[in-house]
Amino acid sequence: MRKVGVAKGQQLLLYSFPDAHPMNRIRLEAFYEKMDLEKPSLPAVEYVEPEMCNVEDILLYHTREYVDFVIEKCRTGRGYLDYGDTPAFPGCFEAASYVVGTTLKLLRKILTGEFSAAFTPMGGLHHARRDRAGGFCIFNDAGVAIEYLLRKEGLENVAYVDIDAHHGDGVCYDFYREKRVIFADIHQDGRTLYPGTGFRNETGEGEAKGTKLNIPLLPYSGDDEFIKAFQEVEAFLEKFQFDFVLLQCGADGLMGDPLTNLQYSQKAHAYAASALRRIAEGKCGGRILAMGGGGYNPNNVALAWTSVVKALAD
Ligand SMILES: [Zn+2]
């Protein structure tokens, strides 16, 4: 029988920036509440307890200097980890380690066949770079996951698809010359939104040229433009072979998000997750790990992410 793991637990609520920061526990709590309501009609879904990773896991992707810097900033709990978007707070190292550990735990359970697919709401922290924080992201669990799959599990190729309203710059540029990472990203045009990157002509470098697809959308694009763009992602993915699919399904593209203007509905997320499931079933035994990513309107977060879980679990 099909089983889909969904990470749920207090430990993931620890990744919550203080004061009125948009990346806070309220968004995750809204998802948990809606997921509890939906779960009885989704017998395939099984909750999974979050897990902390160890430093060696983080070092698969991040530099030792940066990890030490986060540990030190966590001790004082003051100031910023970057230039002003990502504050340090007491316990931030442990909170970020739960994010990475939970992503890796679900990854392993998919690889052993215990789950067909899985979702972690507090994952997909795609802006962190190997040596620095960025855009609310301390450790890039998606980057760690890719390194883990290629280096520890010996997978040949990994597909990473990102539908967060912001460009997944950390994953894009830290694997820009890595042809084993098939990367596709639909996001709000970088001239109108952080981090200001992800243009059409950015397709990878050296032997990886052609393995990256960046599709910027203009503000107010809505579902129709998104679905058209996603069909281009589908055609792109069909050209490659890969052994695993990672989906960063940020909910900040939905109408009513306080930070962005793409104006999707949750139909965008349902479409993307269903299409990717179909592609993964054809290419890699259906193995997909979806990661929540951004999303700063709690109601939207709950709608978009439960749509993803439904598409994976139905
Ligand atoms: Zn975002």
C-alpha cells in the first residue's frame, strides 16, 4: 500500500524568528491544524517525528567556518546571520539542525521504500549558500539532501524543482557546474523581487550547461501563466534521467502573500505536485520529497501544502 510520510512535531516550530518576522511558527501551526483535518480522508499519510541531524551531515554542503559561525551566533542569540534578513536567536543552530535532520530522515525512508513520497513543511531553505545565510535560511536542507543523495547514496542524477515565489539561488548557484543536478525553478522576476536572480539565460556552466532551467514570471501572473510555465518544466525534465525528485513548494506565490505578487491559487501547487508525481513514477519509482519553503500568509500555507500532500497521497 502507498505510504506518504509527513513530518510533524513541535521541534520544527523552533525554526521561528523573533518579533514580527514573517518566518514564524504561526505558518507551520496553520498547516498542522489543516493537515489534522485532512488526514482521516488520506489513509496513506503517516506522521513522522522530526529528527536533529549531526554536524557531519551539515558539512556535506556547508563550510566548517560557516557552521562554526552559526554555533557562535546561536550562543549569543543576537545580531544577524546575514546582512539583515536572517536574525540569530537563542537555539537557532538546533532549530536549523532539526530542519536538516528531518529532511534527511524522510529522504532515507523513501530510499528504503518505507514511504513512496514524503513532505516536510519546514524544509526547502533554498537561499542559504555553502558559506553564508540568506533570506531567512540558515542551513540549506535541500543542498544537504542533494549532496547526501549523490555522495552517500551514490545516486547518479537528482532533479530539483522549485516553485517558491523567490528564486532558489542557493541550490541554483551552488550546483551551477554540477551536471548531475537537474534544476528547474519558476519564480517572480528577479527585477521585482529578492534575491534578484534566476533569469532565462542562466542555464548552467561548463559540462552542466543546459541542466538548469530558470523561468521568471511577471508579477500578477496567476494560475494560467504558472501552469504554462510548469508544462515547460515537465518537457525539460522529460529530456533527462534521474533517480530522485526534490520539490521545493513554497506557498508565497499565492494571492494574499504579504511579500510577493504572483497571485496563484492552491491549484498551482496541486498541479505541480500531481505532474511531478507522474514524472517521478515514470523516471524513478515515484520517489519525491517535497519541502515546504516560503509562504507568509498562514491560511495560504495550509491550503497550498495540504494540496501537495493530497496530490502525493491520493
Ligand atoms: Zn520564498
